[in-house]
Amino acid sequence: MEFDEVRVDEYMTTDIETVGPDAWVTDVVDRIKEGSQFNGLPVVDEDEQLLGFVNAIDLLEIYGDESVDEVMTRELVVVRPEMTVKNAARVIFRTGHQFLPVVDEDGELLGMFSNGDAVRSQIERTTPSKVESTRRMLERNHDTSIDVDEREIEISSLIPTQREVYADELEGRKYELKNDLAEPLIAVSHGSTTFLVDGHHRAMAARRLDLDRTLAYVLDVPVEDVDELGFEMVARRGGLDSLADVEVNDYVQHPLIEKTEPDR
């Protein structure tokens, strides 16, 4: 599937906390303090029809008991589930919103689509292209034909080809696995050995969640055509026999994250 065809309903968040129009503002404030996913709550009626949105900012100057119906924002920018992610991202950019409600043709709230969902969709859709480029590389280097299969593999059987993962990224991958959002791993099978090529954070997160198996794109390299893979040499030189040998870096900031240094 081309990225231009990826739909909003493939990446929107569907487990949404909502509030009714008759709720008291004081109750909404308490719920937002407990940790609101979108710094506010969509307002729906008993049929899940979207009526508005009550944002934390809407409550700044509200004193005493008032109903949500009196303070909520009623005119909302929304997107449809069949809209492409690309077009939804354009709407987010042009309106300045960080997230948008997703509604059907009857106005029923189906989920929320955020700028983070848009970014995640672009990152995750690179996986099939990674599989294809890895296949072409193996076929070119070893003059053989490689079959690709999408199947579940045992976590304990994986031999890593990366020595280190970052603790902060592990938390994100654990969330994705718990909510069925994680993309498959990419692995290379050579005889009885399976090398993990892409998705070390996902594999380590699965291990920490005590998962026995996970989904992966597996490239099967025929042993009769290839004696030794480069991945095998990488693992051997790194002393990597299993995921237990991968170090979790929990004290050094991820290299992609940059922070300012305050004056002392």
C-alpha cells in the first residue's frame, strides 16, 4: 500500500475517554489532573455523537459549579476515518491543532487522530521497504533467491545484531505491543539460526513483557547456497548469542534528543 492510500482509521486512537454535556466542570478538572490523553475531553451525548470538546484552557477562569455544556468548544475541526493520513496531516498543519476528532457521517465519535499518529504512520510504513531492500542486498551479495514470509517467531530464538538499546525507547515499544500497534520485526533465517535485523527495541520490549512469540517478516536464506551470512559475523564479533546479551542504556540520553543547557 502506498503512503498516499493509508487511512486515518488505521492509526487513530480509539480508546478515548469522553464526558457528557451535563457533567460538572469540577469533575472534569479532576479527571484532567489525573492525566488526560489530549489535555481535555471530547463531549458526547448518550449516542456517542460528538457535541464539543472541553479543554484545560477552557477551564482556567471558571469558578464554582458549571456544566460542561456551558464552557465547551462547539465548533470543532474534524476528520473522517476514510481520509488519508497525508490529508489529515495537512489539516492538522493548516489549522494548528495537535489532534483532531474522527467522526463518521452521522457525527459519531470514532477516535482521535494526532500529529504523533501522522509521524508514526510514516515511520512504520518504511518497514516493507526495509524488508525489500534487505532481500535485494542478500540476493545480490550471495547470488541466490530469498523468500519472505510474515509469521510469528520465538523471541528466545533470536540472535541480535545490535549491542545496545535505549531504555526510553523501550517504554514506547512496550506501549505499542500492549496496544497491538507495533510493526513486525525483520529477521533473517539461515538454517536453524534466526538473526534479528531490524526491531531490536521491539524485540527487547516483547522480552520484558514476557511474550514468547511476536510477528516478524522473515527472510529465508537457503543454506545450500550460502555458507555464512554477514549478520553471523556481526553477532559473533559483538559477543551476541541472544537478546540477553543486548545492553539497555538507561543513563545516556538518546542521540536524537537534544536539550538546551540552562545557565548556571
